[in-house]
Amino acid sequence: MPEYDAVVVGSGPNGLAAAITTARQGGKVLVLEGRDTIGGGVRSAELTLPGFIHDVCSAIHALAVDSPFFKTLPLGDYGLDFIAPPVELAHPLEGGDAVFVRRSVGETAAGLGDDARAYQRLFGWLTEHSNQLNQDLLGPFPLPPRHPLLLAWFGLNALLPAVTLAKLRFSGTRARALFAGMAAHSIMPLETPATAAFGLMLTTSAHTAGWVYPRGGAQRIADALAGYLRSLGGEIVTGQMVTSLDELPPARAIFLDVTPRQFVALAGDKLPPRYRRKLLGYRYGPGVFKMDFALSEPIPWANPDISQAGTVHLGGTLDEIASSERAMWLGAHAERPFVLLTQPTLFDPSRAPEGKHTVWAYCHVPHGSTVDMSERIESQIERFAPGFRDAILAKAGMNTQAMQAYNPNYIGGDINGGVQDLRQLFTRPTLRLNPYSTPLKGVYLCSSSTPPGGGVHGMCGYQAAKRAKV
């Protein structure tokens, strides 16, 4: 008889989600983690100076709050507390100007001038119907869709390139720049079809769930998931790197929170040749270059109101951001890269010594890049916050190779587990009726290389475990 109902390889949010889903159904579960700490993309550590807690990978977690699966879990009972900044997002422009996304659609629209009505009409509607859309979009594409007319309306806008939708919907520089920054989370050129979907979904999440911080760092998400899993009887073993499926104890189901390339290595010659070729043809996307800063004081933004925002997009106009994202796709490094930045200690002082601050920032770079982008990231911050460099006490950078070394799922620095374009958005990693299943009996993939893709939401693991019916 199998020793376990399920063995899970990898303790990221998706792996833990698969484990919890199985355990809630009464199954006996074991989670194996190769690193000494659990968490995958939600880990925190002292990366610069003692006492300065930085999020190693993800930092802002709107999808965690909006996740249909996480909403069913009592994570607050296990120490998870989200902090909502006064302003969800700031997008600085030249001359001290800035665009702000607030929780209220109306208040956000009021700052967009002539585009106020267009913004209110678009995101008011999406916010009103966000729960229904999430049911269809945060998982494998349902056939038939649960809300076909709603999804059709969304698709008419979402399948467009972000640049096209921004110019169709908005006439002014401010709204177009704001939408470009949102869509750039896709890590694809903004001229690519369906990049508008990322801008629509992320902006909507700012109005519904909010772009929040876990108090104490991203590690608290993993710790809360693990605490709940243990309360259900689940076991977690760290420091045990799995290199072959043969190393796993007997189980009715095996869930792999790994990407296709890693699965090929784990399975060896067990995979059918045709399926193996498909996995080897899976496309990984551009990577990220990440910077962490320890500061003596808050960032001195040219517009002081930016300090009220939890997230800041540094990239200027739509054309500038589109140019930056196009460059990394073509193997180049933008002189003025689009930078995503957070300063969590403004709202969570527990992460640094009294009066000091941490900053988390990254930009997109070509797959596998080893170019040091630290100077360009600092210049982009200094551009909108003169005097920023004077506040730096220490800093640490991670190129794509360092990111992959820290989290093996980040192949070439790709934090989304593979390109999320139309070819790989709903059919990741290959076209199968059950995208989580594999030709190996009882073996399932549950990483961000399965629907619905990247993000801290646990839906890949949840859907995999539900489809497995352990």
C-alpha cells in the first residue's frame, strides 16, 4: 500500500496549495523542499544588512487576497496579516507629476483628466464583475465558460495588444502611461496580443483586493500555508533536494511544483518520447534583474504623495515603457528600463531598524542575462527621486542566474514559469484535456507552468489536486 496519499515536490504557494487541498480531503500528505526554508517565490531574508528584512522574490500580493482558493483558508489564524497602503500604486511622470491608483475607481478616474469617464466606464464594469471573471480566468479555461457573455466582452478587450487598447480607450498621456505600466507585468512586448489582459486584470485587482503587503514579509504567506497544512496532519521536510522520481516514497499521487525542464530531468527515460519533446519545446521568457536597498531614510520622491503608494512603476510614458519591454524581448538591455519598486517599511516598520527603510526593485532583462543593471535601476529611481543615492546604506543585486540558483523554477530568471502569450496561456505546458496530468500514472504538474500561470495565488496547485481526485 502507498505510504502517502500524495507527495508534493516543492513548497512554493502552488505546492503547498496542492498539499492542503489533498489534506482537506482527508489524505496523508508529504511535502519535500530542497532548500532549508519553505516558500519558493515567497521567501524573506536579510539580503543587505542585519535587521533589514527583504522579500527575495515576490513582494506585492494582490492575487493572494483575490485568490478563490486562499479565500477559503483560515490563514489569519496562522499569523498572516495583510497591510493595505493608503494608495495602491503611483506612476511618476516628469516634473514631479504622478498618476495614482486608489482603491476607489472614481477617485482614480478623477486624476486622469479627460480620460476620467473612459477609465470609470472600463474599470467600474470590470470591478463589478471581477468575482465572475476570476472563476473563468484563474484556472484552466472552462468549456463551456461559466459566464460566456461576460467572458466574451472581456476577451474583446483583453486579447488586444496593450498598446492598442491604451490608445483606443484613452486619449491622454497619463492614463496611457498608467495602463502601460500595468500591462508590462506580462514581461512581453506591449505590442503582443493579449498583453492588454494583464493590464486589465491587475488594475482591477487594485480596485477589488488592493495591492497589499504581508506584515513581516512574504515569508509569512508560506509560513501560514505550512502552519495550516500541519494542522491538517501534513508533513513538511526541508533540505531534501529531489533529483529523480525514483527517490520518492510510494504515493497515490505525486504533485510536482516544478517547470517542464525540471520534470524532464526528474522523470529521466520514463516519459514517452513525443511528450518529452513537447516539454523540451516549452518556451521560457525573459528574466529579471533585482535590487534590494537598505536606506537611511525614505526615498525622497519629487512628488511627496508617492510615499503613500505601496507600489511604484518607474518608466515614464507609454512609448518609453513599450520601448523598454520590446528591448528585453529582442535580447537588448534598455538604458531606461521599466522598474517595479516597493518600499514596504513605510507601512511595515518591523522590517528594518527604527527609522531605516528597505526598498525592493527589479527590471526585465533578456533570458539568462548576466548584465549588471544596478546602475540603470538606480538612475531610474534618481530620475523621479533626486537624492535617492545619498540615502543608500547598502545594496544587493541578483541577475537571472542568481535568481535561478535561488529558486530553480526561475529558469533563466523567468519568474512566471514560462512565456504567458496566447500559445502558452491556457495550454501550459502542453495541450491536454487535463493540463496538470502527465503520461505517468499518478504524476501531476502543479507549478506556474500550468494554468493560470504566474502569481502568488495557489490556483495551479489547487486545480491540480482537484483534478487528481486523490
